[in-house]
Amino acid sequence: MSKTVSGFSKLNKIEKIDWLISNFFNNDEKVAKCLAQYWNSNKILQDLHDDFIENTISNFYMPFAIAPNFVINGKDYTIPMTIEESSVVAAASLVAKFWSTRGGFKATVISTVKIGQVHFMFEGNKIALQNYFSSKKEGLFKVTEEITKNMKKRGGGILDIELRDKTAELNNYYQLHVTFETADSMGANFINSCLEAIANEFENEGIQIVMSILSNYVPDCLVRAEVSCKVNELYAENSALFAQKFVQAVQIANAEPHRAVTHNKGIMNGVDAVVLATGNDFRAIEAGAHAYAAKDGQYKSLTNATIENGIFKFWIEVPLALGTVGGLTKLHPLSKLSLQLLGNPSAKELMEIIAVAGLAQNFAALRALTTTGIQKGHMKMHLTNIIKQLGATESEKQFLINYFENKTVTHNAVVEAYNKLVGDK
Ligand code: MEV
């Protein structure tokens, strides 16, 4: 039986679910109930979520947590995090507390330039093209005036439009490389609207516009966050060895892409969680961060660490194109609340906070990896998750946590211990 359908988006929610369960779930009403149990009883709120995307049939919950005790540039923050991975928030909170007693995190925005490109093909004379561009340049700014009016009031706008010859990479390929300042907005719609207006104005018989779109590679929208302390204040036991192994762990990620990817994944655990909680676009952030990690021709660590004159220093530099206005930021009630919790930061301040969240997460991962190993903490959370799935009571839970204190946690071992416990009762 064919499962294709036409006019699907016009069906209402119930009709969509009916179609789904009859085509994929053997008309199992339990599936409809499972979807319906996540609907919000507040109609206004549910309508809001329905309208974020097309064909919404339910809400997919993710945990929303807070990590307190972050000190960034001398200011206290409690950071909102949306993430499903069990150990991330616990790690962030521990590391926040740890560094709060060692001077806190220092963060600075290095630059905030965003990029968009009009990609086009041109077969004619290069000098003629350059002359055409020069004669048009002022007009290209002019056609965007209506779009840039409000952005200019907020200190943003188009910074420059450049003609770039890309014919060495691809025959007849050129681009208008446009740089933007988008103030407190991420600016995707603004940039794309400007680019399309520019492309329309620039196009002529010899110029074939292929596409106009922002770039998520934003190496000049860059933030740096850092922690430092005396080596002997770093770790309770053998601090010098700990510092040395920590720095070596970062060096390994810089030397070896397999490790670098996992190392950076750990950083993105922290970054993405705050990006999501604040209603920002985590796919854009991910793409841009990983491209930046490969900027030297090899995929490397986004963080670095040194020991100099008895001082341990650990820092991150990462491009983050974020917004604190526009998009989902104020539309999603929890994103709005997250931003309120952070004191309604500017986009620049949010860049600093999120870079810190990434650095903290990397610190937690490397500290665990170079000392106890990562599984100790992970397995503790894993154990509580399994216990929960088994429906254990509070006293059974405590018994199992004590029982596994010095034993290896596997799903089978926990189930067996639980069965024995309830069987024995
Ligand atoms: C797990 O989500 C993240 C880590 O693998 C990061 C790392 O290895 O650095 C623990």
C-alpha cells in the first residue's frame, strides 16, 4: 500500500494522527493517546507551538534545567540549559562552582561580523565585471535602504559589499561577499532579504545569479572565554600532574582529528544546551563551530591550555552568531524566560555566556577523562535512569544505588539486582 499522501498539511491535527496510525501503527489507539498526552491544555500555548512548524501533531519535551554559580566577568549567572544527556548539567554546575572560587570566567567578544553571499556565474571579461560592480556598488546599498532602516537605528546594517573572483575554484564563478552587523539579532532573515535585493539589482544579461544566502561560517563573529589559576590550586591530589595531563589532553585533540571531534562534541554539549534554551539556532552554531575548528586545514580542538610560570590557563575561541531579539527568542515562553534569567543580555553578552558554557563542559570532560575516567559519573546517572525505568520505590532505589557503589553498572546487572530485591521481599 502506498503511504504517500496529498494535501496532508490541510488536514487538522486529529485527521493527521488518524492518517499516521492507520498507515504506520495498525490503527493502534495507544499511539494517538501517546501523542495526545503531550498536548498542552492551554490552547493559546498549544496553538503557538503548532504554528512554529508545519504538520505539528504533538510536542517533543526536552528537559529544561538550570546550572547556578557561574561567575563571568565578575557577574553571577544561573545558566538555563535544554539537553537530554544526563551528566551535562551536573558537570556544568560543578565546574561553575569550582571556578567561582578561582576568579571565575573571563570572556570577551572579539568581533561580531556576519556574512552573506550572492553566488553568480559570469562568462565575460573580468575587468568589465569589476567596472560594472564599481558602477553599481552605491546602488546596491541603496536598494537595501528600506530593509536596513531599522537595523541602522540599532547600530547594524551592511558593512561592505565586495566582488570576489572564485574562477580558480569553479569556472565562471564569482560572488558578492557581503558583510553585516546585525546588533542583537541573529539576523538570518535580515541578511537574506538584503542579499536578494542586492542580487536583483546586480543581475543583468551576462550575470546569472545562482543563489543568495547567508553563510553560517562566521569566523569574524568570534568570542573568547578563559579561566586561569595557580597550578597548585587546580586539583586536590597531585595538582602538577593533573595540570600536565590536562594540557596533554588538549594537545592530543589538537594533533588528532578523531579525538578532536569528540573533544569538541563535549564542548557543544554545553554550547547547544544554552543555544536551545535561549531559542537560538543550534544547527547554525554547530556548523559554524566545526568549520572554525577546521580553519587551519585540519580539524582541531576549539579549546587550548597552557602552563606557564606556575599558572594554568584554559581558553576557548569559538564563532557564535546569536540573537537575543527576533526568531524564537521572545516567541517561545521558555526562551523568553531563559533570557530573563540571564538578565536580558545583549547578543554579545550571550556570546560570552555560551562560550563559557562550552569551556566549562570541556573542563568537566577533560578533568574526568584524565582522572577517574568518564564512566564513573555517566554510570551513576545511567543507574538512576534504569532504576526509574524499572519503577523502583524510593527505598528500592536507595538500596540499588548503595549496592552498585562498588560494582559495574550494566542494564542486565541492574535488572537482575532489582528482580532479586523485589523477589526477596
Ligand atoms: C560526551 O557527551 C562528551 C565527551 O565524550 C567529551 C570528551 O570526550 O571530551 C565526554
